[in-house]
Amino acid sequence: MNYAKTTIQVCVEGINWGLNSRVAFGTTTDNFEGYDLFDIIPYYCCFKIKLKPNIGQLEQLPILASLVNAYARPVLCEDISSFIFAKAQQEKRAKQFRALI
């Protein structure tokens, strides 16, 4: 499910064959960046957040909504300053993954 404002798009989706939910942010351009909520949160606060294992998608949604409200509100107000940080996190993870192959 996608939600969009003038410059920001939010994607809420089911992942891992329906086991988990994900919130991603990007711009409303043709190439949606898909910056994960968990890559955005550390930009605004000093800790990393992980969801509890073994809870389903429906139980995850209110938790994700609370995290968006608490830590990603600037993005909802169309502040994309965290996107540079999130992109660096994605690239770091990709580099670590490539090193494993």
C-alpha cells in the first residue's frame, strides 16, 4: 500500500512471504528509493530498533506506525535529510553481503 504527499512516498508492505511487514520511504519520482524505516530511525535517535520475533504482520503494523510517528515524523513532513544516511546504510549492508559471497 503506497501513500504519497507532494514529494514523499511511503510504502507499507508485507515481506518474507507474509511473515513480516515493512515501511519504506522515498521520493515521488519514478525511481522510488525504498529507504527502510529501520535505516531512517538511527538518523533521528541514537539507538537501533528491532521488532520482536514471532509476531505476525498484523501485530507488527501498530508497532511500525508508532515508530514512524515517534522517529520518522520529519520524513512525513517532507524532510528528506535522512535519506543520505539511509542510502549509506543500504550501501554498507550491500557491501557486507557481497563480502559473504
